Amino acid sequence: MIHLRGDPLMGGFIFSLSCILGQIIPFVALSFYSTNTTVENKANPHEINIALLVLACCWGLSVIAFFGLINRKLIGSFYSTKTGAQSIILGFQFSDDPAVKTFMVFGFHSSFTESIKDEVIAYMHDNWAEWEQMQPAWFTPKFIASVGDEFIPGRALQQLNEAAIEAGDGARRRSSVLSVRVIFGKE
Amino acid sequence: MVSFDMDVSVANRKKSPDFYGLVKDTNLERIITFVVMMLLAAFHNLSRTIGVALLFAVSGSTTFVIMGAEMAVYIGFKVLRNDFVTFIPGLEGTLKYMVALVFHTVLKVVADYTGERKLFATKFASLTD
């Protein structure tokens, strides 16, 4: 469950808030339950209250033990207020590994990196020829198909289009763009 | 268990050091952390489940109002922060908002009530490919 705190998922702050809320809601529910007169065969609210208190205390002790056991430098990820886009952009800008950098851009929704699109285009244009020559493990046809035309240098794009035409596919087509119109065959 | 396995993965730690690496490296620390993580998830899920059961005992509509309000606050928070669209690449137009709504709803329910991580493991695992 703790991995749902990732910024592209729930985000650390709201994840932690949800966990705390998870301990408050049972007591709110108990107050509704104990004041409601329509419930049949009602259990003793006092006993339920004790059970909930014990559970909340055990949960609190587990939280203290967990934070005492883990690496302190990552505790910030539990109250991070970064959005998914901010997190992905930082991942792109601070990584030196092309596999990670390209994954940050093309492994996530394009809107995440829209604000640094020019920076990404420059990076891709600067390095595309080298990747074509070196053929790193991540530079696969699947990856290339996920890259938008604007991120590929003109000469390389022309070659890809020509290869696609020779293969009888028409111009190169991105493999992963989906919309309602595409699903229902309007495009 | 999925969270634990992903966190101790060397490849994950290398590629996302700001996220993976919560669990320390000695065997004893790993065993204790694993047990604590299991207990944490168990207590959390039990509290949540009892809370919902009590609300359902009162009335179904009260339950849906309270749970719905919590969900609405969560989704509203995401929308206000311009963080609603999900990370899933290639979605455009109305579809990206429809998928985002379903995604966030499922994500919140999963985080709140089950502790299940598998649904999201694939995306993070692909970091290690």
C-alpha cells in the first residue's frame, strides 16, 4: 500500500492524510451508530469504542515502529506535495541515465512534460543519432513507436517514414495514441 | 509483500532512489520492517472495514454520502492542483478524463480498503525493464 504514495499516483501528502482519515472515520461511524435508534440487535457501543481505540493504538504504534525502521532520507516522500507532473519533470532533469530520462517523458502521459517540451526536444535531437548508432537495450522499435514525430530529428524521421512505406504501412504511425474517436473508429 | 519486494529491488533503487529504498539492508531490519508493514496494513484495513460496517448498519445512504464525500474531496484536490490526468501515456481528448476518473476512484478505494498493490506494480516495475 505504501507505494501508492508515489506522486504520479496519490501523492505522499494525500496518501498519509487518507491513512489518518482511515483511523478517524471508524469513530465518526461509531457516533452515528450509537446515536441511531433504528439499528436492530445493536452491539454495545462502549465495547466497539474500546476495540476501535485498541486498533487505533496498535496502528499508531506500527506507524511509529515503521518510521523508526525505515531510511530517514525517504520519509519526505510520505508528505510530499509534488504533483505527478512535477515529480516526472524532476526525474527527467536530475537523471543522467538516458533510459530513465526517456522513460520519464514517454512512459507517462505527455501532459506531464508539456511545460518542458522544448527541453525534451533538444535533448532527443542531440542524442538520437548516438542511440541509433549504439542501439542501447531500451531503444527498441516499441520505444521508437511511442515517440512523437516532433521529438525525432528530421532525417531520422524521414528514414522511419520511408521504412514504414516500404513495409506497406504508409507513414510511420505512433502506436499508443488512444482517444474515444479512435476507439469508435471515427479517425 | 509487493511493496516490500519492489522496495528492496536493486534495479528499482538504482533508477528511483528518491522513492525506493525505505527498507534498510540487514536481514534483521528487513524481517522486522516486513512484519511491521504487514501489521500496519492489517490494522489500517481492519479499522476502515469496521468503520464502513458500522456506517452500513446505520444506513446505506449515510455510508455512500460519507464515502462519496471523501472521494469527492480527493478528486477535487487532484483537479484543483491540475494533477487529475493520470500517467497512462497515449490517452487524448475525453478518454483521458474518463480514464482518470476511473483510475483515481479505483486507486483511492484500493489504498483505503484493501492494501492491494498489484494493480499498480506493473507501471513501476517497467522502470526496471
